[in-house]
Amino acid sequence: MTSYFVLWIPVVQKGNLKIINRNLADVVLKDLPDVQELHIQGGIDTSTYNIKLEYWSPGEAKRNYILKCTEKHPTGFIAYSVEVDDDATDFVSVGLNSGFHKSYYHYIKGFFHNHIHHDKSEDSLLACYFSKTPISFSNKQTFKDIVDSYLDCYIQKLKGNISEINNHLSDILDEISHGKNVTRNIKFIHSLIKNCYRVRGELGYCRFLSNTNINDSSKEKRKELKAVCAEFDNSLDNLLFWYNHYVSLVSYTAGGKSLKWGIVGAILGISSLMVTAVLEIRNSNQLSNERQLNYINRADSIQNECLNNKIERLSNKIDSLYFLIKRPISRDSMSHDNKRSK
């Protein structure tokens, strides 16, 4: 049978898709369910945009399919058809009869697309548009379905990110307010922020897709995308607020003890100098290798003990936030307190 696909190549301006890699390296797909290690390797014809996709498992002969380019669109869409053997039972053939695995799609984008503005793992979540009937971009309803399907990929991705934040943030703030796992939770907020910025890096492509296909996408889908983008931005702002707030409290606590830690640092510095002096004196007296080793081990022991004490005290310093934040602090309450102080 013949299967039909439409890939959207993330772009930020209109124009003909440019091939930046004629051949892609052999990669191993290990995350496919119920499939042993699978190798794929591809090459593209620069005149026809046809793709030869080879695949094999260890100890097996190579097989391949030719994806024939049937149409290109100036906003980054490219349509392919592929003849699949109805009798084939291997994973790739069965998959091509019912869809196009995200791993193949992500691999093929490498002919046209570099991950410049976002993490490469982000757009690997896009799902290729699949049809059992021929696809024509001139068919308005078909093209609208194609655009909407990709807008929906971004909507679902943003919703998933927002859901992750909502699921974790309330528990994080509750633990910090009770002095539990303060350091770990602040680091976790930071990791959530980093993930948001990775997603945000991809939203430029999403907005281009939406804005350049206003007449070729449903109003409801664009409205939903706009709403979820606003919710995503609000979630990120919320994370940044709490992260900056608690990091400021750590700095405040540290500031009150700066003299104490300065003294500790001085003591460590003097200890290091003393250890070095002892080693130099002993070395000048030409001590035996065995005695030198004993002194070196003793010096290391002294330094390690000092460092361990410092680390322990730093941890206690951070966890002392509990005494500064006995109750959760909200933006509204902080704003009210600022007004009263004025």
C-alpha cells in the first residue's frame, strides 16, 4: 500500500526549504518499544528531495524505503509518499503502514533543520501528519487539518509543561515553608525554569507556524494556542518569582554570617599554608619516602576535615531558612507589607 506523510520543518521565515545535509549519519534507535537495537541511515536527493531511508538490526541485512517528495510549501511543510510492502512484518514496515514514528521524523528533519534556538529534544515530540489517501496542499480543508495538527502538538506540549509545574510547585513551596529539603527544592525550581526556557526557545517556530497560516488554520485552535502560551508565560514568571525570592533569603542569611565565614576561610587558608610549610621543611631534611607519605596523608586528612566542616556548616546555613520563612509568603501579602512599611 501507499502511505502519505506531511512533515513540518521548523522554520522562522517563508521560502523554499534548503537542504543543509545531504547525508545523515547512522544512528541507533534504542527507545522503540519491543524492538531490538535498530540502525537507520539516510540520504537525500538535492534535485528531487526524495529520501532513501536504510535500516537494519545487528546481524540482519540492510533494507530501505524511498520516500518520494510530492509537494513543498513555503511555510516549511513537505509532503512524501512511500510504497510499503503489504507482506512485510518488520517494525519499520508495519509502522509506515499506520503512521510515521517520531524518531524517524526527528531524524529526517536533520536534512533541513539545525537546533539553533532550542534544545534538540524539544521538537522531537512533534508528530508527523499521516494519511492513507493522497495529500494536496491546494485542498483547503486538508491543509487546515495539517496546520491544526501541528499547532495541537505545541498546545499539548505546553499543557504538559504547565501541568508539571502545577504538580510540583505547591509541594515544593510547602516543604520549603516548613524547612524541609530547602536546598534540594530550590535546585528543583531552577531545573523547572531551565526546562521552561528550552520550551520557550521553540515557541518562535510555533508562532511563525500560527501567524503565517492564519487563513489555513481554525480560529479555535489559534485561540487555544494563544491562551496556553499566556498560561505558560505566567507559570514561568511564577517560578522565577519564587526562585529569586528564596535565593534572596539565602543571600540574606549568608550576609548576616559573612564575618563568621570570612574567619573560617582565613583559618582554612592559614591551615593550608601551615601544612605546606611542614611538607617543605620535611622535604628539605630529605625524609624517607615512607615518612613523606605519612605526612602527606596527615596533611590531606587535616584539609579534608576542614573542608567537611565547612560544607556541613554551609548546609546548616542554607537550611536555617526555616527560621526566616515559618509561613508561606504570597505575592499579595508581600505587596501589602510593602505598602504598610511605606
